[in-house]
Amino acid sequence: MSLFDTRVPAVLLRIDRNPFHHGTLGAVRSLGRAGVDVHVVADCADSPVRASRYLSGLHTPPPPGAPPAEIAAALRRVAARIARPAVLIPMDDACAVAVGRARTELAPSYLLPDQPGELPARVADKAELAGVCAALDVPHPETLVPDGAAEAARAAWRLGLPVVAKWSRPWLVPPGGGLRSTVLVRSAREAGELYLRAEEAGSRLLLQAFLPPGPDRDWFFHGYADRFGTVRAGGPGRKTRARPRGAGLTAVGRWTPNPQVQALAERVTAELGYRGVFDLDFRRCGTTGRYHLLDFNPRPGAQFRLFADTAGLDVVRALHLDLTHRPLPQGAPRPGRLFVVENYAPLSALRPARAGYGGRELAWHARDDRAPGRALWALWGRHVSARLRDRAHRSGPRPGASVPSGARVVRQASAPPADHADRPDEDRARSR
């Protein structure tokens, strides 16, 4: 008999148009293997995800940047087609924020964690998170929120160049405009010029002190806070390879016990009263040894399948079991387990898995679901070629072009960049 209530389907929601979001495939497979019908509301036209044998239904999402009301309306249409209550799992921050705000409206059709509707927006907003960390006395980068271009330039000097520049609500940054959600700023002039694009970005610019990456410094914690606030499933992991190198999303991650990271994650979620799946990013300061909270993502991280324990429990399975009032199996952690994203770390994917180290999972290739892995390389090749052509077009020679050479303190500390999105073509100062 299945542990799961297979009468209750799952709906995965993502409006970020990243066709190579491997976390979506991970959730489809994890729940599909458990016998749950999995529906995806996302743009998967050029994605390997659509080839999965575990996908029960594919639905058209709202466009990127859609307001919460439009996202809620799309979810109501999907609910009408499915015609039975479903567990709803937002897979990006924009969707997590929208679902939180529309929780009361969506509750008749969807099973959702019971928490304040504005909490996902509060922790996902980079400026708000700085205030949260200050209130909880959690290490966080020194963060300055300038009120003008001149203040942005002064803030950059005050923090000490280079500094990390972030848009506080990165899910509002429009695609294709040349803006990145997180960049490393190397001059005061660059900081001032970036501030002038705040209206285009859709949210406030904030500047943060930069802590350089290094060995054993990039950590993450994935977990599920159940109806009582107890953190179940998941665990602490260490990024061993990133894309781009030293700053970017996780290409290779390892499940690594870390009591300090675990204690920080459990304290933050408990004090906030958070319920549901979460993904936290940390960087250890090479000078003080303290772990600084960089990001609080109120949804599954792309590499959540790293933390599948000996009972097969991961964070999305924990969510489905808990919301359908089923007991969660008691498995043991699998320290040393690896998660490898083949298109970002192909050599690591080709190496044989080492026996006795907790096992290894590939993001795209699976013996019981081969089609997405086969589809990956053709789609990825076209994607990379298109990116290179676009980059060459935008960086063509332009005769005569030249290269450009008191804010509010939110939190004093020391740390590096961070950003949420899992888009493969986006430079980040931290990763998944």
C-alpha cells in the first residue's frame, strides 16, 4: 500500500521561462514515482521536462511578470480542469509570493501550508530579508539601500569595492533588458548608473558587502517545515562546483552534515513561524568562520533531490504527505550523496559514482525516465548557440564607445552576493 494519498494530485507552478529548470523535473519524478498525478503549469515548449513519463498534464502559465491576480486566475482555471483538490507547489519566488497572497482565494481548490500570506514575500525580498536577519540576530551582509544615484556611489565606497548589487525583488526584473538580478559592482560610478535603472528593474537597488568565495564556504539548506513547525526532510549541503565558477548556481552539490547551518535554518524558520518548503543559502566568512544567511527562498531549490534519505523522503514528498495528513517515513540521512547537473558539469556526470558515499543523482538522466536525458543535449546545444549569437550581436564593435570607469544601514555583517533565480544564463554572486 502506498504511503501517499494518490487521489490527491500535485500542481507545480512556475512562470520563470527557464526551459532547463531541473528542479521542476525533479519534482515531477519524485511525486510521479510515488504514484501521484503531477500537473505542471509552466512554459515547457523547449524543455526536457515535457518528455518525462511521470508528467500527467501540462498547462499554459501566465507570462513572466504577471501580477498575483493573474497567477491566481490561471490557477483557478487549472483547478477547474483537474476537478479535485491538489497540492500546490510554487517552483519560483514570484509564484510563491503570489500563492501566499492569494492563499484564502485558492484554499478551496488547493492544499497549502498554513502560514501568514505575506511571509513568502517578506523573506523573498532581499531588502526585507536584511531587516529580518537584523531582528533575529542572524549574520547577514552589511546592506545599504540608497535613495539616489549619488548615495549609491557613496554607499559603494563605504562598503569597500567591489560590492554586490541586487534588486530587492528579482522576480520583477524584465527578461531581455540586460539587467541581472545580482551583479558584482567594481566602481562607485557603476553603482550610481545602476541605481538609475531602478524603475526598469521594478524594485529597490541594494548594495551589500562582498565576501569572496573560497573552499568550503558556499552552503545551502533545504527543508520542509511541517504543520507544527518542525523541520523535516532536507539537510545541509555544500556546493562543490558552481556555474559560473566561484559564483553561480550549483553544478555539483554534496550532502554534508553541518550542525551550525542546521541550527541556523531551524531557528530562522521557527522564529518566523514559517511553514512549507524552503531553500536557504549561506556563505561562511573566511575571517570569522560565521555563516551568513544570503537568501531565503520560499519554495524548493533546484537541487532539492540531493536530500533524498534512505526512506526516499525529500521536501516535496514531505509536503504532499503532510498536507494530506499522511505520516512521514523515518529515513536516515545519506551524507556524501552527490547531485550533479549534467549540462553545467559534464565531466563530473561522466565520472563513475563512488560506492559507499550516499549515492549520486543526476539532474536530467534517470534509468526509469530516459526521455528527458535524451532530449537535454539537443535542446541545450540550440540554447547555447542562440546565446552565443545573441551575445556576439550585442557586443559588436561600436566606434567611439567608451567604458564607464548617506544610505540607510539595514544590517552590519560581512558576506557575499546571493540571488534566487535558477536561470542558466544569469550571472550570480551565489547559487543554488
